[in-house]
Amino acid sequence: MIAANKRSIITLFFGETDLGSHQVKMVLAEKEVPHEKELIAPDSLNEDFLELGTNGELPTLVDRDLVLYKPRIILEYLDERFPHPPLMPVYPVDRAKSRLMMHRIEKDWFSMIESADQCGDDAEKKAILTQLRDEILSFGPIFSQKPFFLSDVFSLVDCYIAPILYYLQEQGIKFTGAGSKAIKGYMERVFTRPSFIASIKSGPVKIVEK
């Protein structure tokens, strides 16, 4: 068995339902980076993974002697390491806006999903996810302004948002009412991208309640 830190190709250790892992898989696919993926099952003992010393953090990316964890760090590293296509805006003001949005998604939306996943009560979980859905619906006007979020081109912000929308769909949370048309249109554009299809296990995605 080859030790993880001696691999000759980029390796991603990921969780099957982990949102951060989904983000990284999207970026690797978008940039067509040659890589290997190793699924880390809950409570599994993977010697290569344990050798990395990341305390079980997922996702973890290994590039030669470099070991990275935390999705945001991995995504920005990949965008700089493989600059084509660029996934961050060129202009400083636009880059700052993108980073603020990613920070907000991490702080608010991801934390709500984490809370929902930790719920033992199905009704409470659904209530949290419905609240998240309503929060996303409030951004309907922004989703309608450009083909992608805050941009005419696909970006890292979309790699943050798309896994959340897919997760909500998988949980049976439906987008209806004001703002829903724009969000469903956005989902159609992103979910049919080859990079998104490559990032999920089940192949082409059907948009629920289009």
C-alpha cells in the first residue's frame, strides 16, 4: 500500500454526504484535474488517511507532500494551482464580494445544515431546513440577475451554493413561491454542468418541481 504522503497524483479523501467534499469534487471536475478519490466511511479505519494527522477532517487533499484540509483552503489552493478556468473574479472588488458571500454561506447556511443533521427529531430537522430554504428564497432577485450567482461565469461561489441546493432537494425540501422560479432556473444551469454531474454519485440530476 502506497503511503498517502508519497502518492504521485493528487488524492482527495472525502465523505459521501459531506458538503465540503462535494465542493472540492466540483472544483476538481471543473478544472479537469487528474486525481484519485478515496471514500472515507464513518468510523472506518483507513491507514493512509490516519497517517495524514488531520484528526479525521474531511475533505482532505494531498498533493505530493502537501496535506490540506478545510474546504475553503482547498478550493482556493486548487484555483491558484490550476488557474484555468479561473473560478474567482479578476477584479479586487468582485473578489471581495465573492469571499464575503462564501463566508456568509459557511457561517449561516452550512451551520444550519450541520444543526439539522445533528437533530434526532425529524420534525425539528425539517423546520431548520425549511428556514434555510426561506433564507435562500430571499436571494431570489440575485439569482435572477445573472446566469450564475453574482457572476456571468461559473465561480467558487457556485461551488458553495450548488451542494446546498442539491442537499435540500435530496431532503425533500421544495422551492415554491416568490423567488423560486429564479432558483430553479439556476439549479437547472448548475446541475446539468458536467462538473456537477461528475461530482455526484448518481449521475445526471433531475430538478424536482421544475
